[in-house]
Amino acid sequence: MFSVIGIVVSVLGSLSQRRLQKAEARFRSKTEVEPRLSDNMKTTVKNKIEVIDTIIDQDFDTLLVMIKGIRVLYLRNQRSHIDAHLR
């Protein structure tokens, strides 16, 4: 009887470990994509700010759009983290 309990416990342990690894991989893949995009946008915004003296109206409008895009990405990321913690 004890051997059956041991077998059941080890099977359940291996199944839960596989499920945890899949969940971690899914979470890791979601978080790796967004930072690359936002880091690229942040670098572009920083470069634009450095040359603010020579900026024209069109560049200024583009800069505002990029800043708003970063804000939207940040809010989505924050919302997804909150949703993940609530599950």
C-alpha cells in the first residue's frame, strides 16, 4: 500500500513539474518580446531628445507618438502582470 502511495505521489510530482515548466516558458516568452520593442522605442526617444534644438514640427509630432506608444506598452504590460497575479 505504501508503495502505491509513493508511485502516485511521484507521478503527481512529475506532472506538476511539467506543468510548471510550461507555464514558466509561456510567461518567459511573453515578457521577452515586449521589452525589446520598448527598449528600441526608448533609445529612439532618447536620441530625438538629444537633438531637440534642431527638431522640426514633424519630428516633434513623431516624438509625441513614440512617447504615447511607450506609455500604452507600459500600461498593457502592467495590466497583464496584474491579471497574471489575480489568476
